[in-house]
Amino acid sequence: MTTARHLPHDPSRASGLLMRLLACDGVTGEESAIAALVIEELVAAGVPRSAIVQDDAHTRMELSSACGNIWAYLPGTGPGEPLMFSTHMDTVPLCRGAVPVLNVDEGVIRPAGVTALGGDNRTGCAVLINLAAALLENKLPHPPITFLFTVREESGLHGARHLDPQYFRGATMGFNVDGGAPGRMVIGAVGAQRWEATVTGIASHAGVHPDRGVSSTMIVALALSEIYAGGWFGKVVRRDREGSSNVGVLAGPTGGSVGEATNVVTDYAMVRGESRSTDARLVGEITEAYRLAFENAAKTVKTSDGRTGTLTFKNRVEYDAFCLPDGHPVVKRAVAAAIQAGITPVLEVSRGGLDANWLVCHGMSAVTFGAGQHDIHTIKEYVNLAEFHDGCRLALSIATSD
């Protein structure tokens, strides 16, 4: 049996840090306050202010964002390849106004009111800041380390998508903190495409001249019926490949309901959805099935004199799938460090997207591990403190491994 390494960790200080971060608002797109607090806490941990920068990723995003990603750097004090630790600062809107309450007896932190907590991902922020503090305070030998705190992860991984890899400072092995049990290490994740179908029909009086109209709602209904019958909706299985799809938005021209009255043939409908899989080809095939289904439906619904509606279909890659082999150096380092910290590692592939998807696209091989967040994006959210402290120890073990 492997004996766990002694890793210097102050649970009281780490918990206090986490409570301060949880109490700071910073929903996705509005990260100015939490970014300022992260910088303040890094400086308090001993990181020189000159070693902390905010990038301009927010100026390249489609969505407005209050600030860019935060980067910090510690020069190496020992041998080893440069490493990077990352996490995201933003929370979902349900966390706005969250008041964290520490329950020592249960060993958890919960929200005081009817909000989510923000453990996703203030636990990650606390782990990274605590790591910097532990390394500096205990003068532990470590390789060069870059810290990254991204923005707008919750609204589409935008901070990671638009980062500049020059800030990696030569690091090619990354460790992303985002999740529950630290031992559950994500070494791969699905890729995703988002698509949008705009259907323009022909309006007419539904009672007097229904034959003169082309119903956009009927086109949508026929298209989705074809998708469902073909096995392209929900869980998608094609031989040994699996994926998923969903239709998430059906709206009129102003974003409200499709149609304006029951006696008017609906002349506009907009549909948005997504396609996901760990197989990049299958992601594209799912999206293509939707495009063809909408095209077929648009050709099928006609007026009495043969006119049809029109379709505009567009899609974009949200993030590509990735899967690191078990023998990859970054995976081996994470697994060995977990064992040395007394944590049993389990390798997994995520069905959701992570900042790691874009880190891999930028040339950073990244393993993601958790730090105690549970029931995220709900008012039942809580942080398991034992897992949070294990996440802190795991990060320190990774940073100081031989």
C-alpha cells in the first residue's frame, strides 16, 4: 500500500478563502468584482502584483463581458516542465446574491436563501489561490507555474475559447479544477455544435384562405417529426458511436411566441438546438440530419399554387471533442499525484463541455478534477468541505511531484 505524502495544508485558511470567494457576486459576463477579489487574494498569498495580468479576451467575444481572463505566474524554484492550473471565475445567474453558510457539523457549505451557491466554480478559484499560497509560504520546490482564471465559462466557454496561448509561457500540461470528487479525473469530453433554423412561411387568413398560406410551425413540426423518426433526437446511437441532440429554443421574430393569432397562418419560426458527441464526425452528422429534415419539410408545405416557404440554416462549432490516452504524460502525472495524496483516481469522459475542450484546442493537454461542488446550478447546491480540501491537496501534489 502506498503511503500518502505529507502535503502542507491549512484547512481553516482554505475554508475562509472559499467563504470570501463564495460571498462575492460574479455571474457570467459580470466578473469584475470577483476578478478584483481573485487578484487581491493572489497578492495576499504572496504573488507579486507585477506577475498578474488581465487579458483582452473579452474584446473578442460575441457576448459582452465586463473583463478578461486573469493570469498569474510563479517562476520555477525546482526542476520540471512548466505546468498550468486553470479554473473559471463566473457563476450561473441563479447564484446572484448568494450568502454562503458554513455547517461545521455536516462539513458542508450551503446557500442561506433561495439561490444557488457558486461552488461551481469558486471552489476552483480557492484551490488555485491556496496552491499559490502553500507553495510560497512553505518554500516548496516547483516548476514554473501559470495560473488561469477564465470568464464566461458558464455561457459558452468564451474565456477559454478566446484566450491567447502566449500566456501559457511554455506550459503544455494543464490541470483544470471544475467538479465534485477530486479523484474523478476527466481526460476527455464531448464536442458540440449549435445550430439555428429560421423558417419563413407565408401569412394568410387561416379561416378564409388557409390554402394561400405556408405555415412555418407546420414546417418545424414535420422537420422534428422526421428527426425523431430517424433516431436523431435525444440519445443518438450509430453502431458503436454515441451522441445526443436537443431542440432548446422555438421562438417568433421578437423572441416571444411563434405566431400572433390562431386565425393567421404563421409566417415565421426560429429554432435553435445542439448536437454533441465524443466523435467529431457524428456531431456533424447529427447537425446535417437536422438541416436535411428542415429542407425536406420546407419543400413539402405549399400553397395551393405551389409556393413554398424559405429556410435559413446555420451552425457553428462550440468546442471540439477530445480524449487523452491513459498513458499521456499529463494523465500519468495527475494519477500519480492523486495516489501520493491518498486519493483513488478514476478516469472519465465528460458528456458536457469544459474549459479543457478549448485548452486542448490551444495546445494545452488538460486533465480536469473536482474540489467538492455538488448539485450545481440549483438552489440545493453545496460544497463538500472534505472533498474541497482533498482538491487543494491534489493540486499541491501535482505541482510538487517529481
